[in-house]
Amino acid sequence: MITVLIPTAGVGSRLGTITDNFNKALIPIGKKPSISYIIDYYPKDTKFIIALGFRGNDVREFLELAYPDLDITFVEIENYNGEGSGLGLTLKSCEPFINSSFFFHANDTIITDKFDWSCFHKNTLFLNDIYIDPKSYVTASINRKDASVEKLYPKTLESIDNPLSYIGIAYIEDYLDFKKKLKELDLGLTESDYFINYCNHNELQFINTKSWYDIGDIEKYRIAISELSNFDNLLKEDETIYFIDDKVIKFFKDKTIITDRIKRAKVLKGLVPKLVDTRKNFYSYDYVPGVLMSELPEIETEMEKFLIWSKNNLWKEKKLDKVELKKFEKVCHNFYYEKTLSRINKFFDKFEIKDKEYVINGHKQKKFEHIIRNIEWEIITKTIPTGFHGDLHFENILKTGSGYSLLDWRQNFGGLIDYGDMYYDLAKLNHGLIISHSIIKEKLFNITIQGKQIYFDFNRKNNLMKAQVKFNQFLEKNNLSKYKVDILTNLIFLNIAALHTYPYSIFLYFLGIFGLNEAILSNKEYE
């Protein structure tokens, strides 16, 4: 049986803010995190020793959900940052659990080469010639005739003739000698120091790997994303989603979100996937077969069907007494007004945009401060309480054999768990009809700022425009307010502007300002 030691204790500081809320082993690369690429690389009966430190419980919980049958020994590293911390301490802590020859595999290294695992009988280094940088990597000069290492060099500023870089994977056959050195030496020892200073180089073999993805810094991380997966998993600040075999696993830094989503899943039973397992920061459900609504070619036809399904299944009005209704209206006001003010202030601070009377696409616009005061909030907050979903975007609507399954539901609506606002669902649908996910992914939009002159444009698919006609017909047929939908749609654009990066964030802001002015003017003239 193969044994693999994976250290995950460090904070991953080279990745900047990406690892503020994520252990480096859990940052997503397409559908799965880096540690899954490592685990899936080895045979299924492999035994793993995994060192935990920074956000270590997240790593433990993920692995328990994703690989419940895997043989894993977890080793807690309390001092994972600051004085006395480092890989040397991690290896010393893992030493009692090393009872056979093993592979050391850094948690920021991914390779795709295929090997015969039974052929490893000597200490072996995995080397590569993709990134030759003696300042950043341990390097080696080699004898190609017998595939042996002639000399190893620690990270240095000196130039080295024809080196190969050590990629952070090694097979340690002489594990007893390795354990002995770990016990004898100080915390500065790492696996590469062992090979440099204490291993007989004449007996040290190497493998020149054809692939190597170093996800330890931002630039190389982005390369790994682009080459290892075509799945567009946009990294958010404090949440992400993983797809492991037939499981979907969702992570949130905030434990209360998990708690409330579990409750919401019970309220929305039959409308959202059934949760099969949960942890403090994760929940999982079985993969639901179907086709995302965003991928359906006949979206205008599907829109009619989905709206009827939603009316019959999701948008069943909740009967509230006067006290509950008053409370609900206050929640709506806070959710739409107070939340928008908070998000816009965050946007202004983040992107240093001033609140001015811009001219957008040739039309003079009121300032945000003026717009927000002139929305008819009594109309907006007197709404219809129904079974709230939360993010009715086409990427979150799955057409199944029996109907639809709503993905990525929200944990509450302004703190309410049992119901929310039907108009918010309608606005999220309208949002997707205007700005599709493909616009973001393929960058099919542009924004130009010249003082107070703003010009923006974006592509719209013909089928989405036809679907919006069906959507508006549904509103009219069911006596629903197009004004309210338009206002909320553009408030959504403004709210999410602060959550995205430049230039899409700026585009969303001015799209929202333009749309709000248009919606208000279409409803009434204002000064």
C-alpha cells in the first residue's frame, strides 16, 4: 500500500487575499480543489497522512465529505504561523505516523504524469524544467544516463548550469533514516534539506515530469485553472462549490449560513436538492442529472414552462396577519434600501467612483443619491410573500426529467427563513435575461469613462431577448408590476457591482444607474 504525506498547515501567503478565508489546499481549480487533484492522482487504496493547521478543520470536513472511505490520518499542527512554525515542525509532528516508505507531496503541486507505482524502490525526486528559477526553487544537476541526481542546490541567487527544478514531490524509501534525522535536527529541516544534506546522492534517483502546475502563487494558479479545467468556478471571497464524482459540496466561511441553508432546504423540500451530509462549514448533496437553463437552446419556450412551474410550485402566496405583514414590509425595505446603500458605499470606496450626474450613452442621469430617494418605496415594499428561493439565475435552474431543481438557494430573506419576496425572484430572472453568464465569461461587454461621459455596450443573445418578451407577457397576464421588477433588477446590478472585479464591476454600476433612471422616468417624471 502506498503512503502519501500532504502538509496543509501553512497560510499560503504567496496567494495574497485568495487564502484569507481558504486553506491553500481547498482553493478551487475548476470543479475541485487542489488537494483533490493530489488525492485522485494516487491509487484508491492509498493511505494519507495529512497535516492540518490554518483553517485545518475546513480541510478535515471537506475530506470527510468528499472521501468518506479514504484511509486518512490527520495530524494537528497548533503552531502553524509565526516563530517556530514551518514545514520542519510539520514533518516532526508527522514523524510518529510515518511507518513505511512514503511519498511527500506538497499541497501546491499538481502533476498529471502516469507512473507504475510498484517501480519505486529508491529515494526519488520529482523534477521538471518548466520553471527554472534557482531563487524560488530547490534545483538539481542530474546524470541522464542512469537517471541519478549529481547535486542538489538550495534556493540561491547564483546561476546554475542546466538545472532542473524540484517540484515538491519526493519518494522517501529510507524512511527510518528520514525519521532519525527528523528527531535529531532542529525545526529548520524540510524534506528538501534532507535530500540536500543527508542523503547519498549517488543513490538518489529522479523523475523528469512532463507536467507541473505550481499553484503556490497567483500567476501560476491562474495558469493551472486555465489548463486543468474548462469549468468556470469563479472564486468568491468566502464561499465556493466543488464537484467530486457524484457529489456536490458547498463551502461557506460563515457557519450560520450553513445552519440556515439546512433549515431552508427543509422549507424548500422537493424544489432544491436533498442534502445528504453536513458539517459546520459544508453541506453536500448528490449530483442531480439535468441541463442548466442557461444551456438550453430554446430558452424562450422553456421560459414559459418555467414561469408556470414556478407559479404552481414556488410562488404560492403566504397568508400573513397584519403584524407579520408589517414586519415583512420592514424586512423588504431593509433588504432593498439599507443593503443597497451599504453595498454602494462599499463600491465607492473600493473603486474610487464619485456620485455625480453622469451622462450615460448620451443621456444625462440623476445622481445615485437622488435616484434612491425617488424610488417609490411604499410600492416596492408592499409585495407578495412566497416560498423564497434566493438566486433564480439561469446557472442555478436545472431542468430535470420531472421538472426543475433550484440550485444555490439562499439561507434567508433579510433574516426570514420561511418565506421571501416573489418580486426578488422575478428580478433575478430578469437579471439573467439581460446579463447572461456568457457575457461575463467571454467578456462581451465594454465600458468607457471620459470624465462625466460614460459609454457602455454589451451583447445580448437573440433567444434571451425573445424569452424576455415571454417574461413580460407573464407579468402582464398575472397583474404583476413591471415597474417593481425593473427597479429591483437594477438594484441587483448595483448590489453585485461591489462584489465583482474591474471592469465588470464598473459596467454593472453604470448599467444599474442607467436602468434605475429609465425605470423611474417610465413610471413618473421627477426633478
